[in-house]
Amino acid sequence: MDLFLQQLVNGLSLGALYALIAVGYTVVYGIVQLINFAHGEIFMVGAFGAYTTWMLMGAPASLSVGIALGVVLPAMLLGGIVTSVTVALLMERLAYRPLRSAPRLAPLISAIGISIALQEAVRLFYGRIPGFPDSRRAIPFPVIEGITGRTVQFGGLTIQYSALFTLGALAVCTVLLWWFVNKTRMGRAMQATSQDADTSRLMGINVDRAIATAFAVGAALAAVAGLAHGLRYNNIDPLMGFLSGLKAFTAAVLGGIGNINGAVVGGLTLGVVEAMATTFIPGQFGSSAWKDVWAFVLLILVLVFRPQGLLGAKVVDRA
Amino acid sequence: MTAHAHGASAHPAAGRETGAPASGLLQARDVTMQFGGLTAVNQVSLDIHRGEILGLIGPNGAGKTTFFNCLTGMYPPTSGSVLLDGQVLPPKPRKVAAAGVSRTFQNIRLFHNMTALENVMVARYCRTRTNALDAIFRLPRHRREEVETREVSQRWLEFVGLGHTTDLLSRNLPYGDQRRLEIARALALEPKLLLLDEPTAGMNPQETREAEELIQRIRGLDIAVLVIEHDMRFIFSLCDRVVCLVRGEVLVEGTPAEVQHDPRVIEAYIGGSVDLPNAAPAPEASLAHLQPSNPVLEMPPNAANPILGARRRRGDHDA
Amino acid sequence: MNRPAFLASFERFAAPGRLVALVGTALLLAAPMLPWAYRPALDDMTFWFAPSPLQWCGLALTVVLLACLVLGWVVRPQGRRSLGRRLNFNRGARAAAIALLAFVAVVLVASALELAGLVALEPGGWLALAGAMLAASGVLTLPRGEEPTLRTLRSPAWLQILGIVLALAFVLFVAAYGLDLDDPGAFFSFGVWAGVVVWVAAQVGLLGWLSTAAGQNRSVLVLSAFVVAFVFPFTQNGSDANMSIAAGVLIFAATAMGLNIVVGLAGLLDLGYIAFLGAGAFTAAVLSESAFATIGWSPPFPIVVLISGCVSALLGLLIGSPTLRVSGDYLAIVTLAFGEIFRISMNNLDGTDGPNLTRGSNGIPAIPNLDFFGFDFGSPHDIFGITIGRFANYYWLLLLVMGLIILVFTNLNRSRIGRGWVAIREDERAAEAMGVNTFGLKLLAFAGGAFLAGVAGSVKAHVDVSVTPDQYIFLESAFLVAGIVLGGMGTVGGVLVGATVLKLLPEKLRFFEDYRLLTFGLLLVVMMRFRPEGLMPDERRQLEFHDDDEELADEVADDVAAHRVGSVVEGTSAEPGSGATAKGDHR
């Protein structure tokens, strides 16, 4: 039972990471019916943005907990968000917007191109900035006093502070996102655009801006995830966006793509399933080497039995 | 059974035998279609006889097109069934088409980057049997059917008066020709029943007369026709029987003369509360004087339809 | 093709411009006789009166420029009937001159980079540059006229066949000579030259004529293309290194061709296609006589090929049947996920994390060479005094596989099934309402494509000797998609061009290796933005990507008519030219 609870907690914190990224897929899909394949790379760029901020602050080490949590962490978060949002907006403007009326294949292929180009750009050039570490291998993520390496014991459970950070971030982001989508003008404009872009335009909504906002919102959450990823795994690398992006997409589909709550539920579910699979599948196939396989098998099963996802998706009948 | 086999007959499908007695061809039994809480079609029962032209009228949002979609398997009805020649039609468009019910669309849905001939040839798909191996190795069946498909399709093009457009891209055809091409495509399926969804929408009087003449010739091929139309003159001069659908229910069913002067129908169209200046039950007040309303205004609010309301394709609206 | 307005005013000076261009041409004719560089760089351009191969290339282009300049002057372009009068020589001259300038510049820059710098260039090089600049500035004054449309032009069959044969001879020359160039600069310059020749042909109008000719003489085209491909190994003087590259290109092209059925014809984006190739390769590997094979059964190779194909097709059915019902978008990601499942599984089936099937990341090495009726693919053979090495043997086998895939591709495309695919791409729901079995056709494309990949994979296992999971990663799938996108969706020629470019360039431009992926990613984005239909597009695909282009639609309509002429000539029935006349009468 303890093992079960422990894995549940592990799964939830992993799932929170997926959920933060998955929201980006879902928001963008909801508004332009585009699978932003490069979203995993936005997540990666966010992590590197946070790291860069830390480097620009002079790579501060062994600070007091107060400064680390009060100054350094927020600055890194902000840096990551700014980087991710900038890249996402550029991407939307240069690669996706011109293709909005093109056949479905065009933006998807374009997205693959962006994804590869971003990975490579970071891999090749990041390490060439004087004083920065070689980005062709994993870069150790900065130690944040008060989070890195700390755990809390709760009953028989061991919970890492980084896991708490991720879960907390997800909670805060979900609330903020709910407020933004439902209570602000721009949020309502986004909702209207996702219902019917043409009519929204006739009603005086700046559709381009609403779509760009969707990309920006997704990117901001991905940056939060990037930071959380760094804290959790203690390193980042240019290729980390690929697998995480794919998992997050799985989460989005699992919850029902286009549905923001669905992304959160789907992410958490996926994390728990992964954690449980490595524990409770007996024999060789239960080893951690197979956990990604189980996640993707889940994706296929969802599409077979409940293509609209757990919470229901927007109708998908375009081929 | 192909039209080619009856080369001697005047029309491509004239030789199709009609085994059953000239009575019930298609029966709709208590067809109900609900979208969430909205009942678009409510317990509609309808018989279509062989070789008759049946008109389906009703104010906007009466559920005419939804009923069409139920007949053709595009929406599986919530309850009720549709029988063709006593056989229950499976709710799959492809199987309905193969069984002998073909249709045109309210907003033209041609394959617009294909030539006119190719458009018609597509409809021969379920009347031919060439499989992948036949095609890859150019076996006799492929060659035979290919020649036959081409000839039959060309004859259908000529039947609707588009013999000269064979190699023109369908998107380059004038509007009226596109409507006729859609009919040729539907006829190439060798249907027993042809469903026409507003075949004269957007046409001028001359084209409307031509369409009327074409539908009479189609009836001459022993094909029953069910036609939705807002142009009352057209309906009442063409149809053998007319059914008026209001709010998803059959209001009146009868001969054109009966329906035309039925006060309930007039009320349904004009609205009970409005008194016309000369509202006497004279011929002037009959529906034949109602012209189709502005097509733009005919579009129902999308929100009324949760399936299509969420997201629209180009020109994809539905009543 | 909008030209800047100020260029129009230049046309007043067309006559002096042509003279200037002729002077430049004269310089360009003289320059190859002089040395261009101090020391051998790209190739040996240090001699007097002995042009190097690259200089010869430039010279050939100069002759084309001269011909265009003179003919453009002599021939009045108003004729509508004969071939000669409808070619647009002025456009050809412009293209040739501008391209020559680019070619000379590339050669000079590449030489300077390889040598000490600009000082290493001899007067001949500068003379060539001056000539090219003169010619280029001269041709800017020439009236461009309309883009030549020769597609409806009818010409005698012998001329068409001659044109096809000459074009293929050119292709053979480019392939044979280009593959033999080891110097990156020389290879790049030669590549530019070859591209320029094609461009000039397009500008003059020859390319349009050729494509019509090819459409009307399909059997001639197919036959001569295979002859050219068959002869190719003899041009390599038994160089196994070159043939190994050629075999690699063929495997890639064959796989891309299979994927083109899925993407180009059925319109389904499959991002895990490499897994089907891998499934075939692993199947062939474990069923081979390798000492490391994990299944103690090694049937004859033809049976292995079938089994490999079927294993892949089965996987295709497994993945396709749930996802093809849902949506095209999902399919892309699900196939991507499937590719990952495949890679991870192959890595894990190593005996510790799972049953031992693939020996994990080590893969299965030492796969023996094929042996058909005593013909050992591994050992060299002498034919006509030319040594045909291991890779040349496999090259021919791969040519067979390629032929099979092309056969499947073209014949399916031109059948009831192909029409169904087009209809699905255009409007899936309308297609379904017209009785087309949309799900079945999509599944056919998906599983059929997987089968062909499996077949190609089984051969690849033997060519590569060893099969490891890291050969079958997502990037390879992305490369395959890129090959199709670059060349042109839905065409045979496009895939061949795309595959060759994507596979050959990295082999030859090793110094560029680090930036290969970056360039490739950007290339995809740029292609989608500016030419989504690819370099050699299928006409219908081109229309789909340019939905609002009316001019293009008219042009394609013309073309359909032209091709109808072709099919009538090819077939037996009806009077020739009925398609064209029908169109002419009714427009």
C-alpha cells in the first residue's frame, strides 16, 4: 500500500509536468485546430531560458534559502517565460500564420521543421556563447537552495521538494489560466475565435492576436514546465523536448484535445499510469525501460476506445 | 449490373430492372435525431414510392437537411430506422450509397481539383470491383472496368448536358454547371433514390427551369427523387407529393395543391401573429408566391448544432 | 513572377544590351582557355588552352547562352505552331547569363577558400567573372515575354523520344560525373551547374515540352530510365565506395517512394514510417544465417522478403485500423509514437528487459551476403572488363525493388483506387457519401506502404550487414517526409530528385555535416512557406496547395487536355488528339 501511495505521488508529480506542457497543445489546438508539433521545443527553450537567466545573474551559488527562492527562482522563471513566449510568437508569426489557409499537411510538416531546427540551433550554438557550457551534452541544472535535493517525509512517503514545486506550479497555473480564459476580454476573444474565427472577425475580434495569445499562454506554461523539469532531473539538454512533447501530446489527447481541464486531468493520469506501470506490471515488461512504451500504448488505446478523451474533445473529423 | 451493359437504351440507367411493385421504395420509421438537448428531427415517418418526385419543404431550421443526413447515414438517427426495399439501411454513408441512395449537397461539395469526368468517375467506385492487385498488374478486370467507367461517366455528363466539360476542372465550371455536375455524380452511383438538397439555390429562372426539366428526365429513368427546396413555384410544379416539415415534425403531407393551400403551412412560413394586408384565403396567399429568402439569412446559428457548431469547415453549415 | 517596374524601362536598350551580353559571352568563351587559379583547387584549372572539367561545364553553358542570344535575336516569337518559334530564347538567355554569373562566382569563391585567398586566382578567373557580369547586365535589358507554355504543342514521336533519351543521358552524365567528384567545392559547383542547366531549360520552355513528351511516351520513358539506371554502375569504374553511396540513395529513394503512396497519394502523414523499414530489416536479420540471429530458422531469401513485408504490413494494420478512423492529425502523432515504441522495443528485446530477439542496442551484426543460384552478391564480378563490386550487385537488386515500388505507385495512382484517394484528399465526407470506402482505402495505403517498406528493409539488412535500433529513429522518418516534400508530393520524379538531394549532399559535403539537421529543419519550413508542392509537383497537389490561384487552374486544365492526347496515343481507341480538340471546341 505504501508502495502504491508512493508511486501515486511520483506519478502525480510527473504528471503535473506533462500537464503543464499539454495545456499548450490543447490551447493551440482548441483555437486553430493545429497540432503544434514544435511545442516540445518551446518547453526545452524555456528550460534553457531559465538557465541562461541564472548564468546572466552570475551563476550565483550557495545562497541563503530566502534569496534563492525569493530572487533567483522567480528571475529564472521570468527569464524562461520570456524566452519561450518570444520564440513561440516568432514561430507563430513566421511559420504558422502564413499557412493558416493551407492544407493540413503544410503546417504539420512546417512544425517538424521548426522542431528540428530549434533543437539543432540550441545544440550547435548555445555552447558557443563565451562562458556557457557545451550544449551538445546534458547541462547540469543550477542548484536552487531550498528545493534541490530536499525531501519531505510524510507518513511512510518520501516527497521531493521539486515534486511539490511542480504540483504547486500546476495548481497556480490552472487557476490563473481559468481566470484568464473566463474572466478577461482576451480570454473571451480566444473562446469566440475557437468557436468560429470568421464570425469572430466580423464581430471585431482581433483573431490574429487571439491566436498569438494562445501560443503565448501555452509557451508560458511550457516554460514553467521547463524550469520544473530542470529542478526535478537536475539537468537539461537540447533534445529533452522531443520525448516530453510527445508525452504531453498523449496527455492532451487522453484528456480530450482542445479541452483545458482535460489536459490537466490527462497529464496527471498519464503520469500515474507510467509510474504504476513500472511498479505493477510483472516480469521484464515492467522494467522502467518500457515505461515510454506503455505511455504510447495508452495513447493508441485511448484513440480506439475513447477518441474524444476522458473529458471530451472538440469534434475531430478533419482528415 | 452496369449501364454499359444496356448500350441500346437511351439513358444510361434506363434498363435497370424494377422487380418490386411500384410502391414503397424507402420507408423512414419514426426517425428522431437529437443533438444534446435539441431535437432536430422528431419521429418523422415518411414513405417514398418508386419513380415519384417528393418535395420536402419547411421553414429554416425545420430539420430538413438533418433528416437528409439521417437518411444517408451521415448522422446515425437517435432512434427510428430507415428501410430501402424492406431492408434496414446501415447508418454508414458508404453503405447507403451502395444500397442505392445518393445525394447532392446544399453547399456544393465537388472534388474541385478533379476534372468533371473524374468527379463522376469517383461515384462509380462502389459499382466497380477492381482491387489493388488488378490495378498494380493491369489485369483484365482493371482494363475492362476502367474503359467502362470512363464511358458510363461520360454518358452521365452528357445526360445532364455537360458533355463538353469532360476535361475541365470542376472548380472552373460556372455555378449552375457545378450543381448539374453534382447531380451527374450522384446519378453515376445508379441510385434508386436521389436526394437533392436545394438544387436550385442561387440559380436564375432560366437555370431553374432547366433543373426542373432535368429532374423530370431523372424520374423518367425510374429513379425516385426527394428534393428539398425553398423555391415554392419549383416545388409545386415539379413534385407529385409534398411534405412540410416544421420544427422537426411532419406538419402536412399531400399533393402540391393540398399543401399549397393548407393554412397550417402558410402559418408556419409566415408566422401566426403576422397578418398580411390581403390575408384572405385566396390564391395570392398561397405559398407559391413566397420566394426563397436571402440565402445568407438562411444560415442557421451554428450554436444550435453542437456537432458542427464547434468548428466549421469552409462552407460547412447545416440546417 | 512579378518583375520590378524599373526593369521594364530597360527594355528600350534591348539592342545595345544584347551586344553587351554578346561581348560578355565572348569573354566567357575565351576565359576557359586561360588558367583560373594558381594551384589546383576544385579541379586543375591551371593550364593554358586546356579547360578543366569544370571549365568545360562553364563553356557548355556559355554556348547555350550564345545560342539563346543569337536565336532570340533571329527568331521572332510570334509563331504558334512550330517548336522552334514557341521557345522563349530571351528568357533562356537571361537565365543562362545570371546562372553563369552564379556559377563563376561559386567556382571562384570555392577556389579562393581552398587556396590562399583571392590572390591565388589567375587572370582567366577574373576574365570569366568580368564576362559573366557583362553578360548578366546585358540580358537584363532583354524583353522577357510570356512564360512559354509548350505543353499543348504536338511534335513528332521521334523528336519526343529523342528528347527523352537526351534528357536521360544528361541525367546519367550528371549522376556519374557528380558522384565521382570527391572535392566538396567541385561537387558543389557541379551541382550548381546541373541545376542551372535544368533552370535554363525550364525558362526556354524545353522542360514543359519534355514533360508533355514524357507523358505521351510513358513506356519509352520507363524503359530508357531503367536502362540508364542499369548502366550506371559501369560508369563508376568498379568504385565500390561510389556504388555504396548509390545503393544508399536507392534504399532511401525506394523507402520514400513507398511513403509517397501514403503521404502523396492518400494524404496521410506518417511520421513513423522508418519503423516499418526497421521491422522489415529486423525480420530479415533474425531470419538470416547470421551467427547472431536469434531465431534458428533461415528460409530462402524470397520467402524472407515476403515475411518481412507481411510483418510490416501487420504492424501497419495494427496501428492504422484504430487511428485512421479518427483524424489525420492524430495519425501523424500516433505514427510518431509508434516509431518510438518500435525503437524502444527493439532496444529492450535484449534478454534482460525482455525476451532476447534483437540483442538490444547491439543489434544483429554479420548478416551474410545474399546468394542467388550461385551468384554471390558479396564478391566482385567482371562484366565487360569492368569490375562490378559488392555494392553494385546490391544496387541492381535494389533497382528491382525500386521498380516494384514505382509500379505499385503509378498503377495504383492511375486506377479506381487512385481516384478514391484524390477524392478523400479533397473532401472525405463527400467521398464517403459517393460510396467510396474511405477507411478501407486509407488502410490500404497505410498497410500497403508498410508492406513495401518491409520489403525494402529486408534488402537493406543485407546491404548494411548489421541491423541496429539506432538506424531507425524519428529523424530518419522526418528525412523521408522531407524527401517527398522537397521533390514533390505524389510524383515519381519528385521523390527521386528529393531523395538524391537529401542523401547525396550530406555524403559529399562532409564539412557541412554539423549543420545538416539545422539546414534541413529550416528547409522544411521554407519549403512549406514558399513552395509547399515541392520542386517537381504533381499538378493536382499543386492546385491543392494553391487553392486560390486561378491562373494555375487554367494552366493545369490545359495540361489535362495535353495529357489526354497522350493517353489516347498510348492507348488504341479513338482518333488522336480528340482530347485537345474537345477542349478547343468548347472553351
